[in-house]
Amino acid sequence: MNLTIENILLVGSLLLFVSIIVGKTSYKFGVPTLLLFLTIGMLAGSDGIGGIHFEDPKTAQFIGVVALNFILFSGGLDTNWNAVKPILREGIVLSTLGVLLTALSLGLFVWYVTDFTFYESMLLGSIVSSTDAAAVFSILRSKSLALKTNLRPTLELESGSNDPMAYVLTIAFLSLVVNQDQGLASVIPLFIQQMLVGGLAGLGFGVLSRTIINKIHLDFEGLYPVLVIALMFVTFSATDSVGGNGFLAIYICAVYLGNQDLIHKKTILKMYDGLAWLMQIVLFLTLGLLVFPSQVVPVMGIGLLVSLFLIVVARPVSVFLSLVFFRMQLRRRFYISWVGLRGAVPIVFATYPLLAGIDKAPMIFNIVFFVSVTSVLIQGTTLGIVARWLHVALPERIKPITESEKLIIDLPKSTLQEIEIQPHFQAVNKRIVDLKFPRSAFIVMIKRDDVYLRPGGSTVIRPNDRLMVLADREDDFTQVHDRLHRTETSNTT
């Protein structure tokens, strides 16, 4: 079947529906949902029962880049800075030096066991050098797995921030394969530019985005998530246009926004949570359609060798060498080594050699696909087992709930207070978002002139308003009263 304008919506919606239904029961059998999405795409493709002919790496790459924008941005929004801050150095080292060591060690192995040239081997190593954010986020944030101390933030920070490093390495070695006359030193300026510009642009656009979101006055609450989508794409494309790494920029921008007080933040988080799942499904379905299983079979032997070396040697060596100067328990290092999931990101990166037209591109793509599938199948299905075996898993009864999860799931607070706003209070004529309440305190209702209002971040406090405030602890109410009660005179002394 050839995809046309007339049937693409029907086929796409049916594949999406089947993916959701199948994914609903996947964890009963210990199979990650993302692997099932990929399988459904393969079954629907040219070599499968669906017979859908899709052989367009350029379109697949475009879909992949758009999907990664949403996945990385959603992961960044859900990253708690207070949880990440203690392990920031470890996460950055893993996402930079760790990726580089993985690419080099795996590239050398491929060079030794295949007829690939040195740069072709390094290109393959670079493509599969990063852990996959979609796979790690979806599995670690499932309700069946909780980890001790700062292990989960470390893994999520690494997976969310290491794609830029793998992307730069992929582009660098691809240019060396295409331009044989260039030397390895020629790609160093590219690396520095990509990472430096990407990081600064991400922080700059984060500050700018926060100002725009909180200062702009939109008539409908539903427009604020749309505004954030626009800001996300502006951040990515503008950074990329000036030579920076767009993936790094949107992740840093999202981390900054996720830890700020934003108007309608709860609505934004809910929407991105759903969109991230949608993009994961679409991405894996698209990549599944792009793959021809009959072409993967001939490379299964070398693919298995590469996959096992990556899982057993390259990933553990890179993790242990990267963390050698950090104090960390041995079992935690082993678990970080095991959570080296490869998924959709390497497959997306493998489309770049296809579009560049290098000789080994089809073989590289099929090997990368096989490595990604085996990684998710072997490591993704055993994360819980290995966590319990290494004693790094939390019992279900004490599994913590993150601040972002509290916002999304409407977690009830332990204490309710009603506060009347006097005309002289500092809070009068100020928006709720500008009051800087503690994160665990929320205004759930406002009584104004015998009318009950459902407040949002842009709601302005008026004299004689009665606020119904929920909070976790009595200490939170001390801060709430301080934000509301202080007069302008006391505030300036």
C-alpha cells in the first residue's frame, strides 16, 4: 500500500489506536511499550502484513527531529532542579565524556571486527553512543520502578542531555567520511561551537520564554501550551541557525522553565506529558515503517556482536572511567552502566548517513536498528530486576512523588486554610504567579463578592478576596502569609 493524502489519516489513526491498545497491556509481559510501537510499525511496513511502502529517510528524519523536540522538552520540564543539582557534575560528565568514550571504544571494536574504515567505524560508534531519552523517561517514570537516593535524576539528566554530544560526534565523523581530505582536528571547533552556543542559547531563550509566558495576556487558557510549543521551536531553530546545538538548547530551556513559576503551568505540563507520548508513538511507528526486516537479517551476526560489546564492555567502561573521580557506591555505577538504553534517537541519527549517500549507509542503518532493538529488549525488560538485584530499588510503599507529578495528578494537600485579603496587603492587585508561593502551596479557590472563582497564574488578587489555600506543612503557610500580608512599607525596610 502506498501512502496518499486520502488514506494517510486513516492508516495513521489506526496504527496509533492499535499502538495505544497494545501498549496498555505490554508491561504485564515485561515488554517496554516503545518496542511494541516499533514492532507495529515493522508489521505495517513493506515486509509486514500491512504492506505499507515507506522508504523516505528525509521524511523520517524530519519526523524524528520534531518528535525529539517534544520528548526532550517534556523531559526538561519534568526535571526538578533541586533533585538534579546535587548530581549535576556527574550527569554532565556522563553526557559528555561518557558519550565520547562509548563512541571511541565501540568504534575501535567495529574497526577491528569489520571491513569498515576507521572513520566509518567511528561514525557507527557515535550514532549509538547516547542513551535514549524516550526509552529512559518512559521506563523510569513508570509506576513500577523507583530508585534510591539521586540515581533516577542522574539517569534522566544523562539521557536528556547526552543526545547533543552524540549528534555533534555523528555530524563530525560523517563529514570526515564524506571529506576524506579533512583531519580529525578540523571537527574540534565545530564541537566547541555547537555545545557553547547551544548551552548559552538554551539559557537565554529560557529566561526570554518565562518573561513572555508570564507577561503576555491571552484570553484563553488553552493558548498558553500553544505559546510554549512556538517558543520551543523558535529556541531549536534559532539556535541551529547560528551554529549551536538545538537539542541542547531546548533541553536547557525546558529545565529552566520547569523550575519557574509560570502562568497555567499545570495545564502546560499536562499537555506536554500527552504530547511526549504521542511523539514517542509516532516516532517509533515511523522508524518501524522505514525499516525492512529482510535487510536487517543479513547483519544480525555483526549487529549482535556490536550490541553485546556495547552493553557488556563499552557502556560500563565509559561509565566507570567517567565517574572515577566521584564518590559513588559500586552497585550504583553498575546500575548506571546497565541503564544504557538505545532506542529511537540512534535510528534517527542513522538517517544522516543515508541522506549523505555514503557507501556503508544502508548497512550502518540496519546495524543501528538491530542494536537499538536488542538494547531495549535486553536492558529495558530487566531494569526492575537488576535494580532489585543490586539493591538500588525503593519498596513500592515508600516510592517518592516528584514535584512535577504533584502538579499533574492533583495530589491532595494535608492542610487547608482560608485567608482574607485586607486592602493594605502587598498581594492586592498582583497576579498569583508574581507572589512566589512555596511550591507545595496552592490557591484552589477564591471567593469574591459571594462568587467562587477558579484561579490561574494570571488571576489578580483583589481587596476582600477570601483565598482557600492548600499546603503540605504548616511552615508553608508561614511563607504564604508572608507573601500576602507584608505591606509595601515593611517590604522596603
